Amino acid sequence: MTNESQFFLSHLGQTSPFPFLIEVDRAEGAYIFDKQGKAYLDMIAGVAVNNIGHRHPKVVQALREQLEKHLHVMVYGEFIQDAQQRMVRQLLEVLPEPLNGVYVVNSGTEAIEAALKLAKRFTGRTELVAFKGSYHGSTHGAMSVSANEVKKIAFRPLLPDVRFLPHDDCSALQQITTRTAGVLIETIQGDAGVRRPSVDFMQALRARCSEVGALLILDEIQCGMGRAGSIFAFEQFQIIPDILALGKALGGGMPIGALVAPQEHLKLFTHAPMLGHITTFGGHPMVCAAAAATIEVLRSEIDWLALEQRAAAFEAIIAQHPAVTAHRRSGAMFAFDLASSEEVEKVVKFCLEHGLLTFWFLSHPYSFRLSPPLNLSQADWDLASRVIISALNHL
């Protein structure tokens, strides 16, 4: 173990007993390079963050230009800053009405926290409804509406008045009532192993929320910003949420979240009480500059048809291996099920040793996950398939 690895383990907070321990030197495009010069093809994109690759030239240029102007100048919501304005203008150009308001925060999880508050403030109700298999973050409120009890039990008591319904079950929607403030759902479940609900279910959910006056909150922190094959996953279900939570890939590699809703809804944070949601570093100009560039790249450079064709061909190659017991995909979100979590660990380890980054799911240990950059070259798709097939052959 190197000195840097030892220092990392001794003094930086950890999230698991077995981190990858790659000593990162630089990253470019679809690759991360360690300090020994080894290249890793990043097939997880920082867990669905680097959707346009590492250090996209337009993002880097936007950051350089902003750096020459100013960094943090004031807490969020007080000063008019060009970077924030550019980012929100870009976002509004791809959002449907009535989603015409954006509150910029620091992370997807903060967007969820703010969404829960807004639903209660708007409706005057207390009940929150979420779905089995869901994951919305690990802060107190976001954990309360996430389903994995194993991850929650040590931190109870959590928020009261939270109900979980079975996912993709239209018959359960009658449990959403006039007591319900907000219904929170990942448009496509990520941590549960890429679970895509039916169009009928999502449209019935939209209709039920409208019927009883509950706000429909879509979590597109992972599946949004092109990950599911369109800029927003909800486009594929022909619905529009009342509130949309974004994060991860929105920042092009910089930390960001966004709470999107009608501006009239967001104005409720300004009174009774004033400062209903506040954030010191939300809307940081560097982050917003990167986000504006990222949205521009998604709109102008991604060939969505080619992405779907390449992702489908890649899925077919991996899925035909006899070790794969099931597979699911939405756009460039992949889950491949194996016989056990031990086999998943072996595949992830083999790929790491052979210069390919894969990962696992928190709540679905029998699957390994892939979420590559959307602009991955055909040569890199081919390389990834060869390494993964070799890993499966070694089980």
C-alpha cells in the first residue's frame, strides 16, 4: 500500500471498507489515468455524473472564463450573476411549461430535501408517498423517503408520515389521497437495478396526483440529463411533473443540484416564512458556468439515435453470456444480474485490474452497473464488451 493510500484510509472519511484506491492523476474524455500512468476506461462516468465525459473542452473553457470574473460573491438568491442566468436560460429551453422556475442548489439530495419542503408548503399537508426500491439520497429527509431499510435502521427515527407503495402497480395508487402532500418517484429507478415503470403506470400516477391535489415529484438526479436516452426521462412517458429534481450530470463534473417547478410554487419559499429554503453555495458561478456548457453539449453534440443503437448492441453482447441471468437497460443505464453478489464482486475486480471501471448497486447486490459517457466512441464500447466478457468467462 502506498503512502497516499494509507493517508487516505487513515484521515479521510470512508463510505465502505473496500474503496477502489485508484490514485488519480488526471482524467480526459472517457478515461481516468492513475499516477503510474495506467488508463481506466470509465464505464460508470463517476456514477452517472460525467455524461459528456471528463473535462469536456466546452466545460473547461466555461470554467476558465468564469474563473477570470468572480467566484462566490453572495448567498444564493440575492445577486444577479451571469453564470446562473445562462444556466437557467439553457435549462428552460429544454423544459416544458409550466416548469419555468429553477432553484439552484448544491446536490441532487439537497434538491430532494427542498422538494419535500415545497410539497408540504404548497399543499398544507403532511403525508409523503414514495415507492419500494427507491433511492433519493442519504440526508435525513431523503433517506426517509428511500426504501432500503438496511441503510436506514441505524439512523431512525426518521421523518414521520411516509408511506411506501409497490413500484409499477396501478392498483396501489388509490392509497394516494387528499392527505398526501407529495409523491416522490425516480422516473427510472437506479439503485434498485434500473427498473423502468410502464407508461400506463406513470400516466395513472400523474392522473391520481392531479385528482387528489398531491404534487408529483420526479427524481431525475441519475436518469436525467440524457442518461436514459433523452434529456429528461419523463419525456418518454408523456407526463410533466409538478416538481423535478436534478443533479449529478447537470454540472458536467461539478457539484450541483436543481429544484425545478413553476415559479409561482418556488415563490412560496420567500414568505411565511421568509427564507423557506436557503443555501450559501447554491448557484455557485463556477458550477453554473459548467452546467450551462453541459446543457449546450447535450443539445448540440449527442447523437441520440446512435447512442441507442450502440447501447442496444452492447447490451445484446453482454446479455448473451450464460453467466448473466437477467438484464435491464434504459438509454445508457445498464444492470446485468449474476448468480450472486460474490460473482458481481469478481467481475468488478477483474475489470478494475484490466483497466475498466464498473460498479455495483447499493440495493441490488446481484447486479453490476454501467453508466458510460453518452459520447463514448464505438472503439471504447467494443473494448468494454471484450473486457466484461472476459471477466464473465473467469467466473
